Amino acid sequence: MLNFKKSARKTLNTINQSFPVVFGVVMAISLLIAAVPEYLYSRIFTGNILIDPLVGSFIGSVAAGNPITSYVIGGELLNEGVSLVAVTAFLLSWVTVGILNLPAEMDLLGKKFALTRNIICFIVAFFVAILTVTTLGFIGEI
Amino acid sequence: MRNYYFVGIMIAIYLMVYFTFPSLFYEAVLQTYLILLSVIPILALVFVFIFLFDLFVKPDKIGTYLGQEAGARGWIFSIVAGILSAGPIYVWYPLLSDLKEKGMRTSFMSTFLYNRSIKLPLLPIMIHYFGVTYTLILTLYMIIASVVVGYITEIIVDDTSGSRHT
């Protein structure tokens, strides 16, 4: 038998538990977006083909906002001579790793899960970037 | 009360910013308002999902489709649902938390979250900046990587909790 009252109470309880956490994440992301102008991202890259992918992964992990912003920044980075591997690592970690989301993810899905998942995504971003660019080179696209 | 710690810290930081960099404070508040405007409808939808799941979907069904016995069906469901789900990643945490309680596999949660990074409506913009071939190859590798990330997350998370699954 359907129990509307029980389901409604449980949903309200979930709202009460998760909304403050989500609101905190929105506040953190907003502050970062307001504090870091987009042009600053390109200044952090070194030009070193080995270090830049790691820099890309790191910046993408810390940065936040709409993925479109990462495409625009990624396009600019390519124009400025940053390697495609570094830009790809940056794009990937922007959408797969979320340092600012971490408090919410830890709170709602468990500390161990959140930390493990984000660390794995950080490492995987690096390898997927290399694999993507290697494949593009193999099929003669770059 | 624990749920309010993070937002409490953020309010304290905002207060400090207000007294040190007022223009940054106003810009951040405006940004918060704009993000909330776009997030709240999706969050409301997520809460409706939670209500409906609780009402109609019993834990044994979650076990069948997203639990240990789900098999390939669970992987496909996690990948497709992740790709199709809209909005920022954090609005889906409450639903996943609920499904986890009902028996959703750790690997499927991780795979779902990874596939959240594939945004179908944004693919044309990505193609515009990086080309069709690059976008297709990257998207394909991301889907494959989502399964790898799911497996590794489960092996590490469930193993350390003493309930490793295969």
C-alpha cells in the first residue's frame, strides 16, 4: 500500500538535510567565480609539456562554473599555445572533479566515497587526455 | 545540525569579504542569486523524484536495477541516466544518497556522476571550439572511463568498509 505521509516526511527530511549543504556549495562556487577572472587561468600554465597537463588537471579541479566557460577558456588556452593534452586535462577535470563540491558530496554520499571518486577522476583526467590526443594523432587529425 | 556547518563557514567568509572587499561581496551575492535561479527548478525536480521513488520503488527493485544483481543493465542505466541528467552535479547528491540507502551499488553511483560530465546540449558548443573528431573521441573515452572510475571507486570504497562487491 502507498504511504504518502511517510514518503512526504522522508522527502522533507532529505530537503532539510541536503539544501543547506547545496546552498553552501553554491555560495563557494559564486565566490570563486566572482574572485577569479577568466584570463588568470592562462597565466598559470608554464609551457612545459609534462607539467602543463598536471597544471590543467589541478586548475580544472579547483575551478567551478558552467562547462561552457571551460570550453571558452580551453579555446583561449589553445590559441595561446598551451598543449592540447593540458587543455583536455583541464576540460575533463573541470567537469569530473569538484573540490568545491566536496563538502556536499562527503556529507551526502560519504567521506570515503567522495574523496576516492575525486582522486580517481583527477588521475583519470590525465590519462584520458593523453589517450585522446594520442588517438587524434594516430588518425591524423593533429 | 552538522548539515549547517559548511553553509555557516561560507556565511562567515562572505561576512569577512563584505568588510574587506565589498564589491567582490556584491558580485558573489549576485552570482549566488543567479546560480540559485537556475538550480532550484532542477533541485525541486530531484526532490519530486525522491518522493516518487520512495512512494513507488521498493528497495528490492533498486537491487534489481541498480544493486548487486543488476549486471550490464545497471551499467547501461547509470551511463544513460548520467548523460541525460541535467543541472549541476551537486543537485543529484540527495537522490543518490537516497538510492544508496536502498541498495544502489557504489560503482553505479560513481559511473552516474562521471557521466554527468557529458552534456549533450553543450556538445555543439564543444564541437565549435574543438572540432567534431576531438569531441567524439573525448566523449567516447569519457564513457569508457566512467566504467573504469566506477569499478575502481567500488573496489576501494567497499573493500575498506569490509563489504567488497564484484
